[in-house]
Amino acid sequence: MKIGTVTGSVWATRKAACLQGQTFLVVNVEEGPIVAADQVGAGVGDRVLLATGTVASRYCMDAPVDAAVVAILDPEG
């Protein structure tokens, strides 16, 4: 799992049937920006928890994704 900050979104006019209705976000993590399927309604500026690899695919009903936003983190304080 990784922690990152949402910096934007990705729009696709055409995508695989298993990805219809799926929102994709650009998340900045330590290694650089990645695209993740949003499962929780995150927005720009949110700190999020990402599931990656096979776990992300299973979380997204076996859709072909490498990363999924699974939580919005509360501000530190």
C-alpha cells in the first residue's frame, strides 16, 4: 500500500467495458505520479491510501488496474 496526494484526474472517451463508470485519478506518490482507480470519491488535494498490484485489481472487481484509491486519509493533527 502507498500514501499519496491526488493532483488531478484522467478522462477517457473510450475504455474497456469492465472500466465503464470508473473514475481515474492522478496520485502523486514518492516514486512519482501514477493513475489510480477511485473507489471512494476522492478529489484534488486529498491524501489517499492506495492498494496496488493484484489487490487493487481484486478490489475493483477484477478490472485491469494496477492501483486503486481505497481510503481518504484524515489530516494529521
